[in-house]
Amino acid sequence: MVGCMTDTQAEPVGTPPQIFSLEEPLEALWVKAYQGEVLGEVLFACLADRFDDPEKAHKMRVLSTMERVTKEALVEPLQRAGLSTEPDPEMLAAAESFAEGMAAMPWIDLVSSFEPVTAQYAAMYAHIGELDPSERATADLLVAHELALRAFGRRESSGDGEGSLTEVLALAHMP
């Protein structure tokens, strides 16, 4: 696993920029999907390392695992498309930088920030399934994991910390 930077001066994450366009070719969307999972895995692992609260750290580790197994589910479709599954060093650095800023945020703000990001990724993943019906099962898995992450954020935001991982742990591809 990539180490987490401690000297980055990152700003807290706000509303993310648009992550994809309907005009982008399928190959570009697959790469964004894979690299997004790379980013998520490292981001949540780095956040886990920054939290003194064992419960919050545990939840971030579970989310990191979800991102990792989702990333692994993308390997075969990317290989079929002839695309690389090497992590982009810029995504790794971005994840570490985001973690620095996000760890400083109040917990409620951090978990509330998942909503706009998951909405964009879920839309992109659904679009991948529309463009390539032969990969609809993978696209559906991707959408499901974004919806689980959104549900986690919503539950945490509403004070349901005890049940916040329910949808994540129920995902068919979770170990």
C-alpha cells in the first residue's frame, strides 16, 4: 500500500468537478472507473490511518476494502478492452492529498461529502453499462457499490453510525 503523506497542504474537498462527459469514449470511462477505485482505496486507507477513533478508522478500512475489491472486479473488463490496470501515480498522490484535507474536516462534513461524488460516479457507471451491454454486470456492480457508499454517508450523517456499514457489507463482492 502507498504511504500517506503528512506534509500536504490540501484544502477540504467541496463539490467535485464533473468527472465525465456523455461524449467520452468507452475506453476513457473504463480508465476513469478503474482509477477512481484506485483513488478510493488509497483515500479511505489514508483516512483510517489518520483517525484516533477506532470506530471511524474501522469504517474507513471497510470502505477501503470495498474500493479495493471493486477495483479488482474491473481488472478483467479492462484487460478485455486492452487497457492498463496500473495505478496512475497522480491518482495515488491525489488520494493522499485529499485524505489530508478530509481528515481535518468534522466527521459529519466528511461523510456528507460522499453524496455528490457518489452521484457522479454512479451516473458514469450506469453510462458504461449502456455503452457496453456485454459488461452490464460489472457496471451494475459499480453502481451498487456507489449506492452503498452513499447509504453509508447518509446513515452516518443522520446519526445511524451503528447501521452505517449495512449496505456496504451486503454487497455481493465484499469478502
